Amino acid sequence: MGITRRFKKGSDSLLQNNDKQWELINEGTSSVRSDYDFTQMVIPKLQAEDFQETADLIPPISADAETLNDKPATDDKERNKARKPWIKHFDAYIMKKFLGTFVFAILLLLAIVIVFDINEKLDAMLTAPLKETVFKYFLNFLPYFANQFAPLFVFITVIFFTSKLADHSEIIAMLSSGISFKRLLVPYLWSASIIAVFTLVLALYIIPPANVKRIEYTNQWVKNKRVDFGDNIQLQVKPGVMAYLSRYDNTTKRGFRFTMEQFDGNRLVSRVTAQDVRYDTLGRWALNDYTIRKFDGLKETLTRGSKIDTMLNVEPRDFLISKNDQEMLTSPELRHYINKQKARGVANLQQFELEYEKRFAMTAAAFILTVIGLSLSSRKVRGGMGINIGIGLMLSFSYILFMTVTQTFAISGYTSPRLAMWIPNIIYTIIAIVLYRRAAR
């Protein structure tokens, strides 16, 4: 089989025959020049665009050969598909910028918060043991603070690093290369999803137990906000059963002038009274100097005794509600507590319901604020990224203010806690859609 090298810039062709002897062929006249000894000829190295190779004397390809040739091509496609990375360099670049800037912003702000918090609680921290201050307070306070404002940190992060990309004309280069604005949003949402899932798990299960230690420290060394006393306590133990305590002291777990009445419709069935009651950690109530009266029409049965133990579905935290108690319950515990208190007819549960809804609403806010931040800062502006950062801070504070106002409405009873927590997200979702459509143009 001979290999023909045809030069694009000439009319002659060199052909090396099977005897490895060179012959010069003129393509115009098809004449062969053999008066030159081509066997010693050295062919110079040529560029790819200067020549092309064709194979002569190639036998026809059969159908079986075509089938065999197609199979390796399919295998190559599958192999290339298997080697294809699940995340592209473009997505990895944006996510690295996003998450890296977010972590840096969190650490920077937490450093500032530590300085101000120490300055505010300096006297208490000088009195408390250093070990408790570091491991019981700050180790639990910093994750709590960071998680509370994580969506706003996401917003400021997007504004900051996207403005920087736009200022360096990187956004323009991405869009000019064929990447649509919709495709540009994908790594942003992936990053927001990672942060949202992480903060949601913290808010639902991890931070509430940590808040128990943090609040214990502040109650002991800073300011005691725990409610340990209650007067004229009345609550529903279960449907048809009402309990009353003249006074209860949680430090001694002791109550006075206890009364429990059971009704069948509007008819009084029984009444239990005791001069003194005590609660233990096992959920038992011990009644001292008790009297039990049972009514059956006009017949009354009276029983007296010095002490009796009874199991009541009542705990001191059911009627001694302190500030920030809702922050010490995980979400399943919080939901159970709300349902149990509603069954007893307790009305002042707005703070607990707001805390429950807030944990989910703040997680959804991370996605909304990410879209707003990208839409605002993706264009290169004449004033630099300072304008975008200023707009981002203004929107961040407006979001906090709006959420505070709606919480006040819920506490006052004008709206439900769920609606109060989701109204800011609904409003800012509309803003995000409008800004996204404008930026996508």
C-alpha cells in the first residue's frame, strides 16, 4: 500500500511505493519523473495545514467491519461520559468564591461581635470562671448568633463577591462565552442550598441544646431572666380536668393550696384539694394533707389523708414560662409543646409558634436573598462595587425591620405566627422575581 503526500501549495506529488522508492508525479499531466534518485531524499517536517495524507489501495469495508468499528466508538462515548465530572470548573469556581467569602464574612463579623459582647458583659465575665465563659457561653453563643443571621450573611456575601467579579469584567466574560444568566444562577443556588441545609439542621436539632447552657450562664452571671415563681396558676390538665395553684416556687419545687376539679359536661364529678404539693424530677406530684370529694348526684364520698402520690400530665415549665424558653427546645419538642399547651387552652403561645416558624422561614430566605443579590450586583456599574454593597446593606436592614414589625403583629394577635414570619419572604420573593427578569435581559 502506497502513501501519497499531496502538497497544497504545489502541483507535484511525492509517492512512496511498496519498494520504498520515491517517485514524483505531476498531477496536471500524470507523468512520472524518475530521472532523480529519490531514495536518498529527505522529506522536511511540514505543518499540518501544508499537507494531507490519503491511503491508497484500501480494500472496501464490509458490513461486519463497520459493526466492529462502531462498537469501540460507543465504548469511547460511554467511557468519556463516565469520566465527565459531576461539577464543572465554572460551577466550582463560583461555589468556591461564594462559600469562601461567606465563611470569611461570618468569621470577621463574629470577631467584631466578641469584642462588643465582652465590653458589654465585662463585669460578669470577670466574676465568672474563665472556663465557663469560654466553653459554656462563647462556644454556644457564637453558633447561635451566626445561625440567626446566616441568611443576611448570604445576601451580603453574594453582593460583595459578585460585585467584585463584575468589577473585574468576569461576569461579562461568562455571559459573552455563551453562558446564560439562568445558567449563571445555578452554582449560586447550589451554594445557597449547602448553607441552608447546614443552618436548618443547626436550628432544628443542635443549637437548642446548646442554648440551654448559654442561657444558664447568662441567668447565673449576667442577669437572671428565669421565672421561678408563679401566683394564681390555673390550667387545664386534660379535657374536663382543671387544676389551680395559689402559689408555686420552682426553686423548692413546692406549691400551696392546690385544687383539681373534674367535670362531666357541666356537672362536677370530683374535687381534690391539698394544702401542700411537691414536684419531683420523675414527673410525680406528692399531695400533703389532701382531701378527695366524689359526687354522685346528691351523694358525696369524702376521703382524707396525709400524703398521696399522683401522676399528673403537668410540668412546672407548662405554667412558668421564661423569656427565651422557646430557644431551648428542638423543633420536634417545640411542636409537641405547642400542641400540648393548645389542648390545655393556653393562649400566650405566640413566641413559641414564632420561633417554630422562624427556623423554616429564615432557611427559605437564603434562596430569596441570593437571587436578589445576584440580580443587583451582576452588572458593572460606574461607581464601583461600593454602590452595590450599600444597596445590599440597606435591603438587609429593611428585611430585619420588616420581620420585626410582622412579629409584633403576631404577638398582638393581628396575624397568625406563620403568616407573620412568611410575609417578608413573600414580599421579597416578588422583589427577587422582578430584579431577576430585569437582570436576565
